Amino acid sequence: MNIHEYQAKELLAARGVAIPSGEVCDSADRARDIASALLAGGDTLVAVKSQIHAGGRGKGTFKSGYKGGVKLFKTAEEVHAGAAAMLGNVLVTKQTGAEGRLVNKLIVAGAPAIEKELYLAVLLDRVTSRPVIMASTEGGMDIEEVAAHTPEKIFKESVDPAVGLMPYQARRISVQLGLRGDLISQGAKLIAGVYRTWLETDAALIEINPLCIIKGGDGKLKLVALDAKMSLEDNALFRHPDLQGLRDLAEEAPLEIEASKFNLNYIKLDGSIACLVNGAGLAMATMDIIQYFGGRPANFLDVGGGASKEQVTAAFRIILQDPNVKGILVNIFGGIMDCNVIATGIAAAVKETGMKLPLVVRLEGNNVVAGKKTLAESGLTIISGDSMADAAKKVVQDVGA
Ligand code: GDP
Ligand code: MN
């Protein structure tokens, strides 16, 4: 589950991570008031930041034509105008896709002069099965780019979960980041705070990009988290009733929300061949084989090992709501799954929705004979696939690549 920058910053600040002073708001008038207070308090520039679950906001463009989802202003009136241009409008960035995201909230914060932009992240390293702190002197850019072109500028510190992050590790990263003097201890404190936030919230990822060295009003250098991207581990959310409330349904694809109500693992993609599969591994393989034969999957959908007829019907309804879908591939390997349950669900769903698209079904395994009989007697036009490859070929042919 992804959360907003302002929510991440609250969790971080509560654990000692320095962030710029500011507030979240949902109206241009309120934005102006916050800006007035910041300017009266000594800030000379105010940042207005669109809150959406996607990065690249700085370089994004609104559908209205207004440029920039993160902007700096000198006066409260400019903040008012900027906030009015962002709120209620759709921001398109490199990460949102063409449809963009509606901006409902803004952070209005003091915008200190930046001396240097750095990068810091905490995540799980699947190779070592340990938390890893990742840092780079190249802040403010895509870390993927840095990793591809200048991997030597990325530093990693693996954490032994039994002892936790050791202070010397946090200091070592600070030094590698080029921090000197007092900034080294500021860095160590900030890194420890980010790590603690990651651990205590069962986060999957916390990314501070940029982590900035700024010059305070007193002329002293300070280290602050200027941006924060955070995603929480869904499977651990049950342990955090307080964090469950941070979910923003407006940011999630409506079909994915509908799917989660039925305990279906559905992820919308942008191809034209919908697939309904039992088991995540088989679902991945099905998407691969569709691509292999020249088609493009419209979704990932794992109905689970023991889906009910209701779940299968719901799954069908959900994949059919995607207007890009031109054909459907059902690929079931019945281990625990009873093929006849799937067949009954398919027959019911096709009748209920009046679906006319090509439907290719490959059924194999537990109770397959009864399943095939149900489909044959349903009166529906179903193309049966003899094998996974045969089924994929047939659906790609019918849909046309
Ligand atoms: P993102 O584009 O979605 O990652 O949003 P960021 O919060 O990272 O903002 C984009 C860029 O805007 C940053 O890399 C900074 O260069 C700049 N920026 C954001 N906030 C401030 C600020 O408070 N002061 C200054 N000077 N620049 C800022
Ligand atoms: Mn950023």
C-alpha cells in the first residue's frame, strides 16, 4: 500500500527525521494562509507540492496545460494562484501514465535554499534477505538511471536484523555521502530515524529523494528529507490498525479495489487479452506466453488455489469492465482447485454479462471431465485449448496482435 508524501513525512518526523516546516491542505485559501505564516516566520520561498501516489511531479504537467506539480513561489498570492491551478486538476508525470492523477491535496512548506541533493532509501534486499540502506550522492534523479550509468555512486549498507542498524553503519553512509563536520552526526541521526520508521511500520520501501543539505536562516547547514516516498507491506497491515487509515482509495485503480473485496489478486495492465488463472506463478507464465505469441496481457489475475463460484464470477465481471479487453484466456491447472467450480463460474458469468468476446479456456487437473462437460452443455461459444501454448496461440489469433 502506497501512502502520500505528507503522511510519510509525519511518520518520519515522529521518529526524529528532519523535514521542512509546512502543512497539508485542500484549498487554495488555506494554502495562502499557510504560506503567509511561513513567509512571516522567515522563509523567503514557499514550495507547493501536489500529493499523488507517483513521483516525477516536479517535471509533470497538468492536463490543463499548467506546468509543474511541485513549484516554488515568493508570495502568498502566487501560492494561492498556484494552488488553485493544481487542486482539482489532473497531473500527468512519467510515473502516472497518460491518464494522470487527480490532485486533491497539497503540501505547502518552507522552501530552503538547497546546497546539495542526495538520495537515501531503506528496503528489503531479497538476495541477502536483509534490510538494506541505499544511498547516493546523486539525489533528485531517477535512482535507476544512476544504477545503470554510475553504479559506483550508490552505497549500500546491509543490516543484520538480529542487531539492527549499528551507529557506525549510519556514520559510514554519512561519510560516503560526502557529509562533513556536524552534518555527519545529523546524517547518522536521520538515517537511524528513517530505518526505525521502515522497521516499525513494516514498510516495504522508504525513499528520500532528494535528501537535502540546506542552508538555514542562521547560515548553518542542515540535512532535511525534502521528499518522501513510502510503501507499506500489505501482508503486515493487519498489525497496524493505525496505518490502515492512511489508505487513499482515490489513488487506487477502481477495478483493483473491486478485486480486493473478493480476495482476488488483480493488477490492471494495458494490453488487450484478459487472463484468469489460478496461482500467481501460473498467472505470470500465462502473461509471458501471451507475449511470446505476440499478444499483450490486459491484466494479471490470480483467483487463488481454491476459488469459489462467486469469486470466479466476480473475476469475470472485473476483467470485462476493462474497455481494452478484446479476448479472454482462462488457464486453470486444478490442484486444489476443482475445474468444475471454475467452469460453473465461467458459464454463470458469461450469461450474466452477455459477453461476446472470444473466450479460450484451458482446463487441466482436478475434476476436469466434469468441468469440460459443464462448459460443453452451457451453450456458450468457448474455444478450448489443448495445452497452455495452444490456448495462448488461439487467443492471440482471435484477438489479433
Ligand atoms: P518529485 O518530482 O515527485 O520527486 O518531487 P520532489 O519533492 O522530489 O520535488 C522535485 C524537485 O523540486 C526536487 O528534486 C527539488 O529540486 C525541487 N524542490 C522540491 N521542494 C523544494 C524546496 O523546498 N526547495 C527547493 N529549492 N527546491 C525544491
Ligand atoms: Mn522526489
